[in-house]
Amino acid sequence: MSILKIDDLHKSFRDNKVIGGLDLVVEENTIYGFIGNNGSGKTTTMKMVLGLLKQDSGEIHVNGEKVVFGNTSTNRHIGFLPDVPEFYAYMNAGEYLELCAEITGIKKADRKARIDHLLELVGLQGVEKRIKAYSRGMKQRLGIAQALINRPKLLICDEPTSALDPKGRKEILNILHQVKGETTVVFSTHILSDVERICDKAGILYEGKLVQEIDLKDGNFGDKGIVVKLTPEERNRLAGDLILERMADNMYRITGCTLEEVYQLLNSHHVYPDQLVRERKTLEDVYLEVTS
Amino acid sequence: MNNEINELLPFLIPLAALQLILMITALVMAIRQQTFRYLNKPVWVLIIILFNLIGPILYFVLERR
Amino acid sequence: MSQVKALFKKEAIESIRNFKLFALIIVFMIIGVVSPLTALLMPDILEAVMEDSGIAFELPPVSAFDSYSQFFSNANQMGLVILVIIFGSILTHEFSRNTLINLITKGLKKYNIILVKAVFAALAWTVAFVISALITYLYTIYYWDDEVLNLFWAFGLTWLFGVFLITLIMAASAVFRSSFPGVLITVLTAVIIMMIAGIHPDIAEFLPQYLIGSNMALVHGELEIGDIIPAVIVTIISSVLMIVLSILIFNKTEM
């Protein structure tokens, strides 16, 4: 069953069209990467899913329930981590989570166990200082803890790693990977290596639409080209029949041909290179292809 | 005159105490505060000391949000 | 219900830890002490002024009326200004720091935010004002034994006006969101408009402003309680309207 379903979503701010006909389906218990440039509408989309912004048209369903702006009832299925999570600086982590637990309506008897579990998950157990003394990374981790407090079926994270140093990023990605069994994770990002590291599926948002969906489980995004090593003399022989893109000394990339065609051409010209490598596309190649 | 001062002591003592509590609280907090939203530490300390009542109130409202 | 309790606790922790509740109560305690003191010193001050200018006439003896008169002039001016300054940012600071997003995405009802904040501010105002009024009252009955009228009602008028200002802050905050100056200017504008409208005597007695202009007239017995009932009713209705308005606006606000 799909946990999140978006149909033909539109949103403009004044005359500026941000989302124009977005369709998106996220299956349960996956990690979905929502990729897009800054300003491509990732945050706007997420806020509409949360009922914080009102869409111009289109429908959003969370766990089969329709999202209505101003009515927060679908939010009981969702946990949200904003790009820059803000807390009450005068509280400590335990007090803040207690506030969140009470607001979502967790029974008093269950609160302490849930809070302790989450503090341990994000590595903030035993931290007594107030949130005003937290680093960016600590705030981000507390942000995940507060988002998970109501055992959401869907965890939405807006650029959770963008502002962090490599160590902080790794911690956040590890936590997201850990919670995969309990919840579906949708996170937006423009850091493609993060997507490759933990996502099962990714969608690329460009000009307000989902232009491409990528299955990351097998890591095969198709062929980019075939790289061969050629002597200058061999290159001259082939130049008339093949498009050769020079990559480095004596290394050339052939594009626009299947492997079979390349073998036949090489054979017919009696060229037998020392090296021939089938080059796979990276996620970055796919991304640049569809967004230009 | 001495007599009059004595007569006013039931007012002056609590008044001075209240103003002092307000000022000292604001002063201690301003001195312990690391980063300021407006102005800086010496200016706030001066404001708190020079303008009784208004100084500490301004400090609480503008800097302790 | 658990949302209301949780939010209320949060507001209490907030106003205690950032010392706003403390500051409000101390200021009102000072008003409570200063008012009878000023009344007591007034003859000396006037005498000094008159000696300088060479005018001389008999001063009436200082009475309980002078003490309460000082109290109302302090509470209605400086006191209310400080109330607005301290609680004017109670909602705007949540917008400017985006702290509500986490809570609203957990299903926190927006009307609970408005209601709890308004009730909490009104409660803090009540505590500060009662302490202040009590201090002035105790000094006054200790130093003077004049017969005063309708004292409870006179205090109640200023209190009600303070509650009205708090509801005005909520409505202005729902409109201006993150702008604290916007809220201050709105409250100031509303007060000035009421003052201008109050020039017309037929309108004056129906305005909330009438409440803080009638304290001493009640104490002197120049006004009966019945005379101020229209203004009281208008103020209560306006306050409820302000709260309803802030909830309606806030519900429509995109975050």
C-alpha cells in the first residue's frame, strides 16, 4: 500500500509557479529521496503534505486519508523534521520531548519509555544542558527524535543533512537507516551521495514536476558509454565511423552505440584495444541529464 | 527632616529592595550572557544600572526571548 | 485537553525561565509601593514648587483618595505600557523563530495556541495586578481612614482593560505574525483611535477607554456602577471578538 500519494498538485506564490502538476507515490517501508535544486519546490511540497500550506489544486493522501489544509488530523501519521528545526531554547531535550509527547497525546505511562528510547536512538541520552547550547548536529538529532515521537508511519525530513559537517551527516544518515523498519522515510536533498547511500528509490523534482524516478536497489542507471584505449593511429582509423570523445591520454568515450555495434565496428576496422570498459551512469549523470 | 525620613522608611525600604532585585537579576543575567541580539554587554550593563525599572525591563524584553 | 495542559505548562516554564513573569510582578509591586508614597510626598513637593513661584494657599490634607488616584494613574499608564511590552511578543516570537512548526505538525490545534496564550497572559496580568492593588490598599488603610466607595469595582476596571489589551495583542499578532513592532503600533493606534472617538461625549461612555478614565469617579461616588456597565459590556464583547478573530485568521495562516 502507498503511504503517500500526490496527484496533480499545483501551487503558486503570487505569479511564481512553484509546483505544476506533481504526481508522486511512495510505498510503505522504503526510504525515498526527493531530489531537486534549491528552490525547486521540495519544501513547498512537504509543507502541503503537512497541511501547513494550501495547494491551488490537486490531492494529497497520507495513509489513504486526504490531507486538508488547516486540519491537522492526517499529521498523526506523520513525523516532520524541518530543514532548520527550532526548539524552545530554555528547555532541555527531555523537557522538549515531553511537551511533544503530551501534544500528540501519548499516555503518561508510556511517555518516559518512549522519550528514553528516542534520546538513546539519537545519542542525546544524559545530555542535561538546555537546547540553546546545542550544536547544529545536536539540534538535527533532537529534530529526528521529536519527529519520531508519535511512531509516525511516514517520516518527512527536509534537507536533513545539508547544513551539517561530514560527521554530523553520517550520524543522521545512520539514524534514518536504522528507523527504516519502523517507518517510511521521505527526505529531500540535493546531496546525491546521501541518496545513493541509503535510499531505495528517488524522484527528481524539476520545474515543479517529478521528471524521473530511479530505483536505487540495483544501482544500475543504464550505460553512459564505452571507454576504449586507442593509439593515435587507431583513433584516426575509427574517427569517421564513431563519435569519439577524448577523456584522457589515449582514452576515448564512445556514446550513442550499443556494445554489439562497437564490437562489430572495431572488428571491421581491425582495431583490438588494450582496454575496453563499459561505463555505467552515475546518479549525478541521470540528474544532470533530466534537469538540463 | 530626620523624622520625616523615618516616617517614609516603610516605603523606601521595600521600594529600594524591589528595584535592587530587578537590577541585580538583570545585571547577573547580562553579565553571564554570551551573545546579544542587540547592543553589547557593556552597553546593556550601563543601561540596566542607569535607567532603573525601564533598563532591566528593556533588557528582559529584548534579550531574553 | 492534554494539549491545553502541555501548552500551559510550556508557557509557564517560558515566562519563568526568561524572567518575564518575574519582571512583570516586580514592576507592579513597585507601582503598589510608589503610589501611596507619592501621595504622602505630594504636599512637600507642591510646597517646594509654590515657595519658588511665590504663590501661597492652603493645601487640603492628603487623603486615601490621593493614594488611589496615584495608583490608577501609575497602573493605567506605565503599568499597562509594561504589560503590553512584556506580553506583546507572546505569539510573534513563535512566528519569528518558527517554533510552532514542530508542534503543529504533531496535530496541535491552532485555536489551542491562541486560547492558552491569551488565558496565560491574562492570568499573569491578574496575579501582578492583584498584588499591586493589594499593596496600595494595605498601605492606604494603614495611613488613612477615609471612606472610599466602589473600590473593588474601580480596581476591576483597570484589570478588565488589561485583559482587553491582551486580546488585542493576540489579534494583532495573528495579523502581523512575526512583527513585534507591528503589534505595538496596532495597540497604540487602537488606543489613540479610542481617545479621539472619546472626545464625543455620547460615544465616550461606550468605549473600553472609559474604563480607565472612570476609576476615581467611582471611588469618589461621582459615578454609579450602573454608569460604567455599558463600557464594561462593550469591552467584554470586544475581547471575545478579538479572540475569535485571531483564531479565524490564524487558522487561515500558511506556515
